[in-house]
Amino acid sequence: MDGTALDVLLHAHVLVCRSGAGLYLAGLQRAPAHLLRVTGVASPINVYNNLEEAICAALHAAQPSLAHSGRGVA
């Protein structure tokens, strides 16, 4: 992963945040995960060790918006 890839991730993060969503990454290889941590990009982008953790986090983050939409969460 290089600076261009970091730039793409940051722009994607901004776009999804503007729409009220979140960017979740899962199962990154060691070098990209390290790069995201040391540059501070991992914090706002939601980086998880595996897909299950990322899905659980995304569902948890979506629950308040589901409750406000009138659909509720079962």
C-alpha cells in the first residue's frame, strides 16, 4: 500500500461519512494494517481483524439509525 492507496481510502471515508455511513476494513495483511496504524488512518476508518468483527461493528453502528427510522431493531 502506498500514498495513493491511502489517499483513495481517505477520500472514500469522507464520501461515506457525508452520506451518513461508515467505512469498515477487515482482514488486512500485516504491512497495510501497520501503515494505517502508524499514519493514524486506521482510527477514523474502522479497521478490524476479521470480517465478523467488521460486520458486528457496522450493524451496531447502524442500530441507532434503524431505531430513528421507525423500523426498530429486533
